[in-house]
Amino acid sequence: MTKVLTDARSIRIKGRSFLAVMLSPDLPIDDWLTRLDDLAARSAGFFLGRPVVLDLTDLQIDRPQLKDLIAELAKRNVSIMGIEGARPSILGAGMPPALKGGRSASDIEVQPNEPADAVAKPTATETRPTTATTTQSIVIREPVRSGQSVIFPEGDVTIVGSVASGAEVIAGGSVHIYGALRGRAMAGSIGNASARIFCRKLEAELVAIDGIYKMAEDMAPNLRGQAVQLWLEEDAIMAEKLI
């Protein structure tokens, strides 16, 4: 009798951190969806290709309402990867999994993309700037081109150059841009209301601090093309020219 032995192939399992967008709906849901539609209409592709977590902490809804909410988000091409803060009783089969213990990513990511058009899903390649793990700020010594994302949740981001339309910079701290800001800049991305945005020339599509956002058409006309700093004051983004 011949015994044949075969080696089972190993399965490789890796851990990886991603910076997810957290959506925190409030009641009434229909009004919140209207505001979400307004954001999506004025910033095309904002949710495209992004991992999204639904935060239901302190939101008093039942299971049918949650199912309806997830369905409405799916109609808007917002795919929910997980739900945080929900009561176990409202979760069920076919829903995204419950998540807990979310924390900021530890990696520094600069992801250049080459989209076919302004709203097409990019094919991303990843590079990492050389920096020590204890660094609380990074400096990008080149312009950020359309379709690129610079993401650094650990601290401040400084761009020595411009941020093109269709590009974005996301920082856990403040954002400093020594050039024109034509794309999107998001400071205080993991809950830092004291973060600020500085740029030499304001032509932004969107700015946000600690989750509060302002679109291009909401900005004062006299600030367009000017050197500006922006900060958060009582849930409103304030801005003034830099001298």
C-alpha cells in the first residue's frame, strides 16, 4: 500500500489599518439624508471607494428604520462596512457587522491615483514617506495632484506646493499648504476641534475641521484667491486673511 502525503498550503492572514469615514446620522433621518445629498452633490465622488462606518451611538431607531437607512445609503452608492454604537437588538442577518474599539490608523499613507475622469474610481498605488514612527507631523515636498490623497491621522500635514482640484489632504491635526488649495482639506479628522487650515491661496472645493465642513460656494467671495487661515468656533468654520 502506497501512502501519498500532500502538504496543505498555508493561508496568509495580514492585519491592516484603514482610515474610514464615519457617518453619524441624526433624527429626523429624512432631513439628515437631505443634508447628505447636498454634500454629495457639491463634492462629487466624496464617498467613492471609501470605507464607511455608520455610527449609531445614542440614535434611537429600531431595526426596520436601520434597514431603511442602510437601503437609502446604498441607493447613494455609500457602502457601509460596519456599524458602531448600535444596540445588539436592532442588528440582524444581512446587515453590516457590529464594530467597536475603533482607533486611528498607525500608518502614514500617500496614495497617488490616476482616475480616468473626475469621478471615476481610481486605481491606487501606495507609497510611504520616510519618517520616524514617533513623528507627529509630515512634510510633503511636492504638489498633490488631482486624484491623490494624503492621509495622516497622527498629526499635522504640511504641503510644500499646491493641492489640485480633485485631490485631498486629511490630517488628524492642522493642514498647512504653501501654495493654492484647489481640492479638499480636512483637519482634525479624528476629533481635534482646535486644528486649523492654512493656505497661501484659497480656491478650495471643500474644507472641514473636526467633521464640520464648508463648501466652495459657502465661503466669503473676498477670501477667494487670498492667503487664509480657517478654524472652528462653536460648530462653525471661521476664516480670515493672513497678513
